[in-house]
Amino acid sequence: MRQSPTVRKRRLVAELKHMREAAGYTVDAARRELGWSSGRLNHMESGRSRPDSSALRDLMNTYGVTDPARREAVLALGRQSKERGWWDVYADVLPDTYIGFEAEAAVISTYQPIVIPGLLQTPDYTAAIARAALLRTSVEIERIVAVRKERQKLLARDDAPELRAVVDEAALLRLCRDPLLARQQIGHLIETAEALNTVTIRVLPIDAGIHSATFGAMVILDYADPLDPSIVYLETRAEGLYLEEPRQVAGYRQAFDHVAMDALSKAESIEFLKKAIE
């Protein structure tokens, strides 16, 4: 089973808040009861710091959590949240923690109007995108390509997530200036769509007109465990934006479902891609 320390930290944060609220404590009342500084508990509940086992035991004792199984589950979350993901060594070229959330997702739904989704990019395409950003050295570009290739191994695992990708025709048209790159990248999309039954690639043609996702790109991450609520990720030039409120997630899910309905079917999309490189 795939586990991500990023997802475990998020679950731990939710559990800390839940235990405190169930015990009837405010943050200020709890930290005074514990004799902690004003920022310590706030930092734990916001995910800015990861509590050690001693701090977790103090919290559970204060909140009256006595069930041995629950106590051990909280301590296990604490240990798991402190582990390092393989992506940590690439922190210098990663703008945020998205890969950590992606690593444990059961379903990844993405609409991309400008570029090919990262999990489906070839190394040459990834390098071209990085160069176009104008902010990367040759060494950084090599590391961006390396981390993307490592990230894509997720799709080949026995427990691979379901990937549902809607790619706007505009992203394909942007490849026209480089026929060789176009043939490599589009060929890779075809090969992946035909080889992996966990991957669905659908093309949204220009003639679909105005659609439900005109606001731009999005990624929706869904998890197998109900303790891990779905997340919407919106990429920016710097650090990405994460949306977790159920109403927000539902709105983006509705937009994705509708844009997917406007796109070509899986079979039609593969034929469209094949014709694009004839």
C-alpha cells in the first residue's frame, strides 16, 4: 500500500483538532493546561511543526484519550508524518508539497488547457517546459526532468492510481512548432493510453466551444481512506493553491465532470492523437 508522509501529516493535523474540540478545549485553554507557549499548539495544528511522541502523549492525556488502539494510531501517524518521501531530495526544484499528496491518491482527475499533464510528459517535453519558464539553470532543468520521471513510476505500480486526464487540443497545437517533439510526446500519450487500463486520456477539441473549465487547469485528488478528504490543487507560477472545503471540491468536481463530458471519448481521443502525428 502506498503511504505518503505528506498525507499522514494532514491526517494527524485533523486528528489533533478533533481530539481538542471533542474534549471541549480552545487552543488557548489547551496550551495553558499543558504549560506550552502560545505558538506551539497552533504550529502543530496548522502542520507547520510535527509533534514528537512525548508531545502527542501529553496532548492525549490532557484531552482524556485513553483507548489504547486510538492512542497507538495517533502515535503511528506521528511517526509516519516524520518520514521522508523520495521527493524530499528534490526540494530545490519543487515549489510545494503537491507530489506528496499525489503519491497516495487513489484517483487523480486533471484538466490541462495549456500543457500536457506532468504524469504523461516525456523527458524532452518536460525540459522544454522548464526552459520556457525562464527561471531554471541547466542543472535545475536536469533535476526537474529527473523528479518528473521518478514521479511517473507511480503509474506502473501494482497499486497505481486511476488517472483521468482531459487535455485541451490547444496543448497539442502548441507542439506544432517542433514536429519531432510533437511526435515523441503525442506518441507517448497514445502508448500510455493503450497500455495502461488505469489511465484515461481524453482530448477536448477546440470546436467544443466554451466549456465548464474556462477558469483554467485543475487537479482533483481522491483518496481510498475516508479519513483523507479530497483535495483540489491549482498550480501557480510559485507555490500552488490547495482547496479542501467540501463545497469548493464539489464545485471543481462538477466542472471537471462536465468538461470530461464535452471531451472526446477515450477511443475517439486515441484516434485524434494518431491523426495528429500522421
